Amino acid sequence: MKIPKRIQPLVEDGLVDEVLRSLMSGKEAAVYVVRCGDQIRCAKVYKEANQRSFKKAAQYREGRKVRNSRRARAMEKGSKFGRSQQESSWQNAEVEALYRLSSAGVRVPQPYGCVEGVLLMELITGDDGSEAPRLNDVILTPEQAREDHAFIMHNVMLMLCAGLVHGDLSEFNVLLDEYGPVIIDLPQAVEAAANNNAQQMLTRDVDNMTAYYAQFAPELKNTRYAREIWSLYEAGDLHPDHELTGLYQDDDHISDVDSVLEEIKAIMEQEQDRQRRLKEAAEPES
């Protein structure tokens, strides 16, 4: 097929030898199947900011670190240079997340670098060697649904152990190869410790996946993985070898507000009394 304009520089640099076909086009990128030497990979071409339909992008960028102070200031001001740097940061976020998550044991495509807004990565294939189907195109048995749901929950946990939350996880962002689910589409991944929306996004990711798998195994609706995972994270007890149960007991203890207020009042009165006595002690005797 004709080489897309954005991929042409990679062909000229010898990174891509041939564009075989278009794979898909989504809200933020178009993906092509390409040949790199004797390897078949995929090239994800990010759309320009004014062509993307990804909502609330600023919410996802919150907490992302920019090492170069000049770039950071420009991005904050929203200058032309700043916007270009912000776009570059958005595009590079996915490859950085892929390397980070792959090292943490999360099942994601192997990245091979991002050049000029084009991400080269592993092409996930199915049993017959063709492109792996998305989860939403697959019918599962109850047993498969339970097994894959537990696997996804474990990978969500591993992502959080690595400090990241996917932020847009659903049946449309998971592929199925012969070994099971593979998580894709990570340009919006957020830093859990630095983004105020991280817990909400993790809960949404878990709820999306649970709702999908529950179509085949309804009992999964009763699991509470999001609360379990986040509570362990907040307590500093989350680690990659933790065995999740899907169970979580809410704290039913309701604070006695009146008692708390009385305690605060007593402390304030004690402090006022202490200050009064200090003042009296400092006054000269008549």
C-alpha cells in the first residue's frame, strides 16, 4: 500500500521497510502493519491534537513530570513551543509506559521506540498468526471469563505496583492471543501518586472490565477488586506477589462528630488556659 506521510521518515531512516496494510483507526491514532527487516510489527501513528477526540486530556496529564524546566514552563504558558512539547510528551508517554509496564511483568506489547509521533511495537497475533482479536469481539465461556478477569485484575495491580493506572481500560483496549489478554492503548496512563484522579480512574478501569466479563460469569459483579487494590496501595501493602481475593469489607464505623468537636474544644480551652498562665507568670508582682 501507499506509505502514509507520517511513516515516510521511518522508511527513509531504515526503521520500516514496508507498510503492509492498515490495521485500525481510532480516536487518537491510526495503526498500520509494517515490515521491519524480517519482523512484522505495527506502527501507531498518533493524530494531531486538533484531530483527536480523546476527552479531558488535561485530567490525564496531571502529575506527569517534565525533566526540562524550559519545556515545563512553556507547557504551562501554552505557547506554540509549549503546545508542541505537550504534544511530544503525550506521544512519548505510551512508549515510556510500555517499557515500564513490560519490566513490571504486565502483559503489554513490546515497544521498539517512538519516532516523529510514530510508535513501533510488537504486533499481537492470534492462534493462526493473524492479528489478535479485541476482547469485545470474542465470546467467552464462564470459565474463561473468570480466569481472564482474574488475570486482568492481577495486571491492574501490577500496573499500580509500577506506579501507573491505565485510565481508559475496557474490552476495546484488550487483545486476546493464545496466552490470554494483552493490554494496549496507554498514552493516557496516569501517575498514581501524582494524579488526584488516579483512584477514580482505577475504579473505572476495574468496573469496565468486571462489567464485561460478568456478561459471561454473572457472579463477578459481586467482586470488589478496585477497593481491595487501592486500599492495599494506600496502606503501602501492595506488592506484585499479593494474591487478590476480590473481597473488601467497608469500614462501617461512623465517626462521632460531636465527640470529635468536644475534644477539639477541650484542647483549645487547655491551650487558652496555658497561654493565660504563661502571661500571668510573666507579669511582675505588684
